[in-house]
Amino acid sequence: MSGSIQRHGNMATQWNPVKDMPDLLGKVAVVTGATSGIGFHTVKHLAAKGAKVYFTARNEAKARKTQGEQLKLNPELSAEQLPWLLVDFEEIESAARAAELLGSKEDKVDILVNNAGGPPRALEHSSAGWEKSMASSHIGHFVFTNRVLPLLKKAAASPDADVRIVVVSSNAMHLVLPPNYALDFTKSELLYGTLPYTPLKYKLLRPLVFDVNMLHYAVSKLANAMFAKQLQRNLRSQRVPIAVLSLHPGGVASDRIHEVFKPWVWPLVSGNFMPQDTGSHASLFAATAKEIRVEERGFMGNYMEPIGVVHAGHPLLHDEAQARDLWETTQKEASTYLKGKGHGGLLLVLNLLLSMEDTFTWAEVGSAFKNSRMYLRAVLGFLVTLSLFSLVAFLPAVIRGLARQPGSEAEYAGKEYTDYDDTSRYNL
Ligand SMILES: NC(=O)c1ccc[n+]([C@@H]2O[C@H](COP(=O)([O-])OP(=O)(O)OC[C@H]3O[C@@H](n4cnc5c(N)ncnc54)[C@H](OP(=O)(O)O)[C@@H]3O)[C@@H](O)[C@H]2O)c1
């Protein structure tokens, strides 16, 4: 029964964005990694329903080409409806800059789909030293999402709002990683690619089946889903009604999917991969389906498999302490890196101001402080900045005071003594 939803518990087995997506006129959406594959089709459907859709690309040539292809597919759209942001998510400065640019153009964002990513060939590192899939899928998007959050919160403040953050994860997390895999997210080394051990299953599969580094990719995709859960907890404690969802899109025949497999494997498995358009439906369901709100407690913060089936995923996904540790480790790593680049104090103070902008009650301010050590550091940064300003402002007076000779007759001759702090008056 195409175009309708067949339910079993919270399951929606058939869902067709063309028929089932609500009207999105007036909404602002952002889709990362939309120059091809799932992201491209996610943009296509969101725009067709009337949303203004920002998409990210790594360079202008790709952005122009993507925009051109979208406009050719749907001549009713305009270029203004499909603006781009240039971002390389491996570089967190690039992610932060793009979010700032977005903030200068828009007052609010209704839908954010974190989609960019993919497995690297081997164990490779970003310029900051983080393992590449962790850098782009998790750390870059962590920074981007947190910077876009004030815009999402603004959208969520309107009475009829339905604001969503969608994180495209993967079932690789529980297919590749053993259930008892002892990852420790308190350790920043994990972000640099140090893993407890190489699971035997992967040792066997890697040379036979995979042509890419599926192990580190799987860890980054687990981080994606853990991030979504923790972000949902943070927002809940701040009573911000944004839904955060993570998902596996299904096996999707995106342009480079064959590179994942050894050449002899792809022809054998390719028939199981769905067309790219269909591959975008799970993201679109998470981003727009009304069902998410109706069965709020079942979906929000959770990981889904296609389409709309809440799935347990990897056991670590249910370890709240680990999700909190991942959040704090990532925050520490990202802010230390940015500080090293000379953005530290200012960025932290800006973060505080941005996060407090829509924090109205003391209880919420309290929970914001409790939820993140960054705010404490931001306050310290603010106080240090204030002290430095005061020092500079009072420096001339201090210098004058030091230069003054105590008890000098010439200085005080014929003067009324009004300065009671001046010890020379008492000539003790
Ligand atoms: N296809 C599947 O079967 C499958 C299964 C599970 C999960 N997923 C997930 O689905 C998402 C989309 O994948 P896809 O299959 O559609 O692959 P795709 O066609 O290769 O698209 C990936 C998109 O992400 C962009 N991207 C990759 N790394 C980036 C970075 N560091 N900075 C900025 N942009 C970056 C790519 O841009 P460039 O063109 O510049 O590289 C491209 O636009 C990924 O997160 C993937 O992990 C896919």
C-alpha cells in the first residue's frame, strides 16, 4: 500500500515523502554533505515541499554544480531557495565559520540534517590529528550543530514549531563493533583513532570484503548516535522542544558505495542496495514526519532503522555515562584546538552569550552550567577579560600613584587633603 503508513508499534514501513511529507513553506532547513547521494535527494524533497534549504559542499565548484542539478530536476525552484555553505567537516574552524555565516543570514533554522561523511580508505588523520571519519562525521558536526543551536532554539520558541535535528548514523556500529567492545569515551585518544583492539570478525572481513576502514567508520557512526541521544537529554533538561533523531538510511547505492567493497564483492551485493532517492526517505521521515511527534517518547533521542523503526543499535548507545563522556571529551578537544588557534577566550565568551540568549529562567541557566564545563570556562574567560580591561583602564592612575613621592612637601604645598587613601597624608 504505497504512500500510506502501516504500523506495528512505532513502525512505519511505507512512507513516501512526495505524498506524506507536510508542507514546509516558510521553513529553513540545512542538509550537510548534499553534493551527492542521500544528502542530494534529501535536499530535493525538502525544497519541493517549499523549504529554503541550505546545503553544504566542500568547494564552490561542487556547490554550483549541485545547485544547477537541483534546479534542472525541479525548474520550479529558485537559486535563492537553495543557497550553499562551504564546509569541510574535517576542519572544525570551517564548520564554525559556516555556522556563523548561516547565523548572519538567517534568524532561525527549523531542520538540520547532519548527513556528510563516509568511510576513509585506511587509518587517516585530519590536520588536527583526529581520525578522519571521527573528525568529519562526529567532531565537525558537533561544533556545527552547537553553533547552529541558537537558531534552532529560536525556531523552537514559536508556538507551532516542530524543530528537528537528524543525524545520519549507520548500522555499521552494531554490525562491525562487537557488543562488548570496550570503548572508553572519557579518553581523547579514541578521537585520534586509538581503539582497544581490532575485533577478530573485522580482522577476517577487512582483507576479504572491505576496501575501506569500516572499523573506525563504525566507531564514528556510534559516536553520531550517542551524540544525538546526549543532545536530546541536554535539550530536554533545558525544556527546549527540539526532537533529535539518529538513523541508518539503509543500504543505499550512492555514487561511491562500490568503493566500500572489494571489487569481487560489489557485484554480489549490489542488488541489495536501494536507489539514492529511496535512500533519502529515512532522513526525510525523521526530519518531517508528524508521527515523530505523535509518538514522541518512542522516537525522540533514539536511533532508527528504515523507516521509522526504533532500534537498539549498539549496547553502548544505552550507556548514559559514556554518552556524557563523549560529549565532554569532544567539547574539551574542540575548544582546546580552537584555543590553540587563537580563538579560545573570545569563542568561549561568545558561546556563553549565545547560549544564554534564549535561557530565560535561573533553573535553565543552572542546568546549562551543570551540563557543560565549557560554560564555566567561558565565565572564567569573561572574568579574566574583564580584569584585563580594568587593569588597562586604571593603569594610568596606578602609574601616577607609583610615581608619586610619599611625603613630598613640594607636592602637597597649598593643597587641601581630600584623598584619604593617600598614606602620605598621615606620614606614619
Ligand atoms: N550509502 C549507504 O549505504 C549508507 C549506509 C549507512 C550510512 N550512510 C551514511 O549516509 C551519509 C551519506 O552518505 P552517501 O551514501 O550519500 O555518500 P556520498 O554520496 O558519498 O555522500 C557523502 C556526502 O558527504 C560529503 N562529505 C564527506 N566528507 C565530508 C567532509 N569531510 N566535509 C564535508 N562534506 C563531506 C560528500 O562531499 P564530497 O563530494 O566533497 O566528498 C558528499 O556530499 C553518510 O553519513 C554515510 O555514512 C550511508
